[in-house]
Amino acid sequence: MSRDFIYQANRATVVFGAGKRRDAGEWVGKLGKSRALVLSTPHQAEDAEAIARELGAFRAGTFAGAVMHTPVNVTEDAVAALHRAGADCVISFGGGSTTGLGKAITLRTGVPQISIPTTYAGSEVTPILGQTENGRKTTLRDIAILPDVVIYDPELTVGLPKQMTIVSGLNALAHAMEGLYAKDRNPISTLMAVESFRSFKASLPGLIDKPGDLDLRAEAQYACWLAGTVLGTVGMALHHKICHTLGGSFDTPHAETHAIMLPYTTAYNAVAVPELLAPIATIFGEAPGAALHDFSRSIGAPLTLKDIGFEEANLDRAADLASENPYWNPRPIDRTSIRALLQAAWEGDRPET
Ligand code: NAD
């Protein structure tokens, strides 16, 4: 077996622990900065205010305007707020939407970022940014936009609603799944992906009944850091392409779409690379796609595209879009197979592989 590979570590400092959000000011100082602007969505404005208060002398202000898909006009408002407040760094407090805003600000100003994630999306450890302008989404990859410090404080996820906990966790699992067969995978990304599966399996089911269990919350955050790091390290394939197509062209909700598609894209590729997806079968049982479908069902995850209001009449166009611009995938992609895969996901059929 060949041992050739390229591995590049994420340069961010990663801090884990209950209550560690309170050290954010100290990290501002360690970065050589003195005034932080705290970013959040409008929904998390109050909690962002609390984070800003804890910063004491390091506080520059808050900007609670982050929204999905990082619209460029919101980023411009945030950059203006950064300058008005005399801030020299940002703290992104929230899910992938807020993290995206932090990255977009760094892209334009070069200020360092501290990320305090409150979902399992994993964006805080990837150099990837999707932005929208005039209804068009473009995605870029730039190592310069990686957050400098990431603080995983499980206390902040205790209030993550049950359904978001489930879909956000499965969104992260999808990063790890595609990492297993990525063309540019390496031994470390594979270790991380497998450990992420083990850790989500050990935490997500328990969180359904015990959402306030800090140990389980910490375990799930650990799993999401691993999965996010895999996403940030290696290339993605069919699963991410389909989810971006559904989200970008049909406005389906991000994490739910990933959660629904995961068993189907896994099953599709399991036919071609069963040996690479074997860790999923080992951890979840049986055939990988079927096992993930059973796992999703057992934790009350959404299982069908029709459940999220996707019109059956749109399946043809979705299949066209998802199979155009040929991209790398371990199993060749053709429109007929993708159309069948989408139909199965629309119906919620249990995959066989
Ligand atoms: P989100 O950031 O859009 O958050 C959804 C809602 O949940 C928001 O109102 C938010 O304020 C709220 N919320 C967040 N944490 C909460 C908590 N602990 N308790 C209560 N409410 C909370 O959702 P997301 O799924 O984290 O992120 C989705 C976005 O991130 C998408 O735009 C996606 O494209 C992007 N994303 C990017 C990457 C990347 O690598 N660039 C990776 C994953 C996701």
C-alpha cells in the first residue's frame, strides 16, 4: 500500500472546555490585539452582548446582523461597524452564518478572528467561505480566512434546540463521511473522520433525552471539530455537490438538507468503495447507507426531501444541476443514477447499501 500523502495542519489554536468562552479577552491579548467586535445573528444578540461584557477592556462593541449565506451588503455594514468601533479583531459568536461573516471581514480587512461556535456546522476550522451578491453564491478557499483561535465551550450548546442539534450533528457527519473517500485524504484526516463518527455515535442519541448533559455536549463538539477539520483539509464530492445544488438553487435549509441526503450519498458511493466506507458499517452497523438511515431514524432526524417541502416536480431540474460540470467522485456520476438517488431521498426509502 502506498504511503504517499500531503498533510497540512490547521494553524489555529483550539481551546476546549466548559466556561472557556470567558477567556476570550485573554486570547485577544495573546493575539496582540486590544479591541474586539463581537459578531452574532439577531437571534443571538443578547448572548453576544454577554460575551462582549465579559471582555472588559478588550470590548469594542457588537454587530448582531449576521444572516445565512453571508450577503456582501451585510459584510460591508459589519466592516463599517468594525471601523466605527475602532476594533482590531473580531469574535464570531454563533453558527456557520456568523463564522462566515467573521471570515468575510478578515478577507477584506485582514483582522484576526476568534471563533466561538454554538452549532456543529464546523465552519470555524475550514478555510472556506460562501458569499452571496445579487442572488448569486460564490465560494472561495483561502488559508488567510481561517480563524486564529477557536473556543469550544459546551455550555453554549446546551440551549441548541433538539432538532438543530440533530441536523447540525448530521451536517458535520457528512463532512467526515466524504473525508473517508476524498481523493486527497491522508492518514490523519481518516483518523479524524473515524473518530468523529465514533464520537457522534456516543453523543447524539443521548442528547435527545438529556440536552443539558455537558459531557455529551462536549463529546458532540469534539466530534464536530474533527469533522470540520476534515472538511477544511480534504476535498468533498457527490454529497456536498448535491447539498449545494439543493440549497443554492431551491433554497432548502442547509443542515436539514445535509442530514436528509447523508444516507443516500453514502449508499451511492458504498457500492464503489466499500472498503473506504467500512468504518461507518463497523461503528453504526450493517451496510453504511442503511446504517446511517437507521441511525437518523432512531434520533428523530428528518428523513425525506418531501418533509422539508421540496416539490417532486423539481427533482428533474435538481438532477440536471447536480450532474452537470463533471466533478470527482469515487463512483462515476450520471444523470440517471442521480435522478434515482434524489427520488429515493424524496420518498425516504431505506437504502440497501
Ligand atoms: P446558522 O449559523 O445559520 O444558525 C441558525 C440559527 O440558529 C441562527 O438564528 C442562530 O443564531 C441560531 N443558533 C446558533 N446557535 C444556537 C444555539 N446554541 N442556541 C440557539 N440558537 C442558536 O446555522 P449553521 O447550520 O451553524 O450554519 C449554516 C451556514 O453555515 C450555512 O450558510 C452554511 O453554508 C455555512 N457553513 C459553512 C461552512 C464552511 O466551511 N464555510 C461549513 C458549514 C456550514
